[in-house]
Amino acid sequence: MQIDRISYQKVFPVSAYCTERIGLEASLDKDENPEIALQRLAILVNELHSATIATLEEYKGTKTVTVETTINTTIQAMIDDINNCTVVDEKNGLGVQVGLLAYEPITNQFPEIKEAYDNKLQSLQK
């Protein structure tokens, strides 16, 4: 089976009896890991919702930080996954990158992930 597109949707409660559905769809590059790409979409969906909440809270005159915590938790989970990698370059039976290189595309978007990636890459290349 060849996976070439992925999508991620999440429904967020905004207030009593009001929700917001945010969804994103993406095309996968040839050797891109779908699980990593899905995590990236999840981070972006949470960031979009965070912007909506910030706008609503400004209108109300209050602020919230719970969504930011969710984003930080997801980033930390990816950093933990990077730190648990044992090989730099490995592909599964479908030819999808499952080694450390699977995380390379997301390193330009999040400095914390880039730092963990670079450190792990350096330690695995010794």
C-alpha cells in the first residue's frame, strides 16, 4: 500500500454548545514518514486553534495557556522520539524512512526539534 496523502482533523470546544473543527491535508514526499507528517499536521492544527482562542480571549479580556501546553507536549514527544532513535538511515518494508532522517523535514520549523535532531545525529555518527 502506498500512502501519498494524509489528513488530520480535530474538533475543539470553543464555548458552551460551540465547537471549531480544524482540518489540514497534505501530500507526502516519496520517502516521507507518514507518522511524522501526521504529527506535524497535528501541531499546525493546534497552533491554528491557539490563534483562534487568543482572538476570542482578547475579545473577552482574558487569556488562556492550555493550548500552548498541548503544543509543547507534542513537541516534547517528538524530541523524546528523536532521542530514542538508534539508527540514522533505515527504511521499513514499504520504503518509508523510519530512522532519524524521518525527522529531518520538521527540523526547520521548530528550533527545539532541530537542536535535539542535530545532537542525536552527531551522537549516532560517532
